[in-house]
Amino acid sequence: MFNRLQALIRDYFGFSHKEARGTLVLISLTLLCLLIPFLYRFVADPKSVDTSVADQRKLDSLVSLMQAEEARQPKFGARPENEKTTAERFSEPKLFAFDPNTVSVAGWQQLGLPRWLAERIEKYRSKGGQFRKKEDLLRIYDFPPDLYDQLEPYITLADQPATKKYADSRTTDKQVSAGKSYATDGYKSNSHASFAKPALQPFDINTADTTQLIALKGIGSKLAGRIIKFRDALGGFVATDQFRDIYGLDSLALEELQKFAKIQSAPRRIAINTASAEELDRHPFLSRRQAEVIVRYREQHGAYSSAESLKPIRILDAKTIEKIGPYLEF
């Protein structure tokens, strides 16, 4: 019975022998934990407690005293301010006008945000992120919409268009005071162009290195290395939707990848009719069990002609065949 269940789990989920055995052990422990309360109730011998009249009177008097004391206490939530602890006073939200581009982590916490979310916003700003309108706060991953509705009246953003206009007017006045000859010789425009930060250009994600990825907002050296490692394991990206499978990619980094990372070169393919089980197992979309079954089926029925010829293999579902198809060479 145990071996049949183990074989069924291994074939259905594509687990290895050890993984299937561990799954059965985990299921058995879970069922045992669920049955313990019922077994305890069945085994335990319920005994009725004999309460004498005198004891009952004492209990009634204690209940009356507790009810009277409870009536004298203030209602829940009406605790005096001077009786609250420092932690209780700090945990209560204190709403005030704030600029999301400058408020500190402690300020976010006073507004009612948990520390981990405040630190996530701080990291977003340190990577070059900026809130240009109030609704941009909702672009932060896991930012509660109900909390945004509460904070929205208190958000004050700097008037960036006015600031830009003021800077432009100062530049114009400086040009006029310098004279027409200085404005027409092209020196100012050339110097501005020489010091301007170069605009990011789209690049091929299948040949990019970590330097190109780190230039994007929200992507550091650690995440860039993880992207390269995932790409090399795949053999290259075939669709931008695969970016969502990268672990630790937040909304800002995903938006930057979809904007600048283009798929301009073909992925590395696996010759499925000559590849060994070890070579197939290296691909993230295939398990060791699936790779072994693919090789055995090929040895029994001959070479594969297309992705459609993989469908008779029961251990491969349609979704897996669709995902692995672009990486196979027939």
C-alpha cells in the first residue's frame, strides 16, 4: 500500500523517490496531528465536578464582585493618555501633512505603516524612485489601499512644474544678461549636453551582463546576478512574461525590465533526441523524474518529431510541454 501511494505521488507530481517518501511522511504526520484531539476526547474520562452549596455561594459572590469592579473601570478604548505605555502611544497612528519623497522611516511608522513597509519605501527612493502624484504610493508592493485612503488628504507633493519653470526663468535671465553673443555661440547647450546623464537604451536581455541590469531602477548587484543565473539556466528568455518567475523581483524592477530588456536573440536549445537525462534535468522546467521518463520513452518509441510527440508521456502536462517546447531542438 505504501509503495503504491509512493509511486502514485511520484508519477503525478514528478517527484523523486526521496521526495515522494518525504511527502507521504508529511501527510501521515499531518493526519496524526488532526486526529490527536479526537483521540484525546475518546480516551479521556470526563468526570463531573461536585460543587457544594457553600462553594457555589462563594463563586456567586466572587462573580458579583468582579462585575462591580468591571463596571467601575473605563470602557475599552477610553484609557487615559497618561496611563498608556510608550509602546502603546507610539503604535497609534498620528496623521500629519507629509511629503512621501522626504518623510523618514520613523515618520512612516507614525503614520501607521509597519516598519518593513516603511523600509521598502525607503529602498525604493534610494534606487531613484520618486512619487510624482499621490496615486504612485499604491505602486509600492503590498501598500494597503484602505491606509492610502486614510493618508491621501495629508499627502503634500512639491510643486515640480513650478520649480522647473522658476529654474527656466533664471536660466533665461542669465542668458539675456550675458549678451546675445554668448547665447548664440552654442557653448551653454554644449556644456549642458556634456554633463547630462546618458539616457538608458533598450538592450538584449539574452546577452546582457550585470552592469546593464544594475543601471535599471530597483535592481542591485545581488538581483542582477540572480537574473543572469536564471537566464543561463533557462538558456535564454523567449517571452517577457518569464521575468515574473524571477525570485525577489518587485514591481519597480519588473517595470524597468519590461521597458528596457528586449528579446533580440534566440535561446539555447537542447537536442532532445540525443540529450541525456542529466542534460535535460539541468533545465528549470524539468524534474529529474521527467527527464528520465523522456529518455526512456525515446529509447522505446524512437526519436521525437515535435513538441506534440511529447504529449503521450503522462508525467508531462500540457503546460510543461508548452513551456519547454521553445527550448527543444528536434
